[in-house]
Amino acid sequence: MRMVCLWKLRNSQLVNKLVLGITLTFLSISSTATTVNQSLYIIADSLLTVDGAKVPYLTFNDSNTYIQSNPIINLMLGDTLDLWVYNTDNAPHDFQIKGVSNAISILPNDSIFLQEIFTVSGSYIYYDPSNFPKNTYLGLAGMIVVKNHNHASFYWNIKEHNSDWNTQLVAGNTVNWNQYDPKYFTINSVSNPNINADPLARITGQVGDTLYLHITNTGLSIHSMHFHGYHATIKYSSKNGAHVGREKDTFPIYPMETIVLQIVPDKVGEFPIHDHNLVAVMGNNIYPNGMFTTILITP
């Protein structure tokens, strides 16, 4: 059983909504399950690109202080997520967990409360579906990870950006989504070489460790992430559940889909990981200032 409770604040009045959904998945939920309290703030600011440019951008933040990457919400299977979402922007927004909850509208200076118990481990996307793909493209999309293990985990929110479009969309103009020409490619909102400075993104471990990589594609393009040195095993795929268990070195991840990979390194070294579409390994036409990082394994 999955239960979702929603409370929405409007003009200081509390409105109760109860949505009850039943799934056909029956799992043994751990007796150690807890309640995880999380707040998300919708904030409009800018994205600092790898070449120093600033472009209009929006993100969810876990406080009212802006940073350009969306928080990763970590849960163990069976945990209860108590989530408040605050809209500090001057425009209305929606909030939804893809495949889990329905869209909820949030007016400026308003907030909503959502309670969710996840019955399947994996990675999920929370995002703003209003005017899709506008607000998601502008940055309002992050990751919820539901684990059934305690192994070391790493997280990639992969995305691409056409900086000219950001300015147009924030100004209220329209763009032709069929003529997408992104200039910047990021993991957790930064490009190489800054990706390796992010301990959530840069995969590190020792020979024989079991490592998990949670990848969310919140962009508009397919990204085929290629691993040098190691193969990985698919543990979860939001798009192709039948692919779970496959072991290989390249993984296409479609827009607004997620995948969870397990890596058990068998040798020492530092090996590249990058998008097989080499355009995505550039930042404003400069190589390799794009979607490129390394995995570092020690004895």
C-alpha cells in the first residue's frame, strides 16, 4: 500500500487533501524505517557556467539560500518522506514526483506539504511539470533516491543548457523546442573539471568495494554514459525494467528517466567516464569542459 497525504497553505488557511493509492507490490518493510523531514525552496537566480558566464536559472534548494544544484533526497526503503515545498519565486509553479504523485500548484509565497512512503527502491525525479518542459529545463528538477542497501553511493543529475534560451524563457518569450542547440553540459550543475571536486559525483573506492551510481537525466537530450576500465550492472531503470541485471560499459539515459548502476571495481587506477556523444564533453565548444569525470580506485 502507498499512501500520499497533501496539505496546502493558501492565504493562511490549511486545506486538507488525502490521496490514497494502492500498488500491487508487496514488500517486507524494515522495522528500522524512519521519517525523513525535507524542505525544498523554489528560488530563481542564475547558473554559473564553466567559462564564467551567468545565465538565468531556477532550482529547488534545501534552504532559502540559493545554490545552483538541486538537493538529493536520500531515503531507505520503507522510510516516510515528509516534504514541504516553498515557492519563493514571483511566478506560480507546480510540484510533482514523476510516477508517484500528481502535480500540485504552488502560488508565489505559498507552500505545500506532501507525505510519501516509497515501496520500490530506485531513483525518482521531483520536478515542476508546469509549462513542460520550460520549468524543468530551467533547472527545477532533482532526484529522490530510495535504497535497500548501505553501500557507498554517488549521484549524477545530468543536464544540458542552451544559455540563449534561458534568457528568452525567463523574459516570457517562447522558443522552438525542435531547434535545441545546447552549449553547456553538466553533472550536478557543473562541468569538467569541477565535477571531480563534487564528492557526491566523483566515484571513489577500493578494489572489491560495491559502489552505486544513481543517474537522473533532467535535460532534453539522450545521454549515453560510457565507463572506461569497468563494467557496471543495471540495478534499476525507470524506462526499461527488463534491463535490470544487464552488465555493460555504456548506458543510454533518456530525458526525464533514471537508472541505478552497481560497480564492483577489480583493478586500481583512474579511468574516464563521459557521454559517448562527444558534443556533450564540451562547454561552449571548449573540450573537455562538459559532461566528463573520472572514477578513482585505490588498493
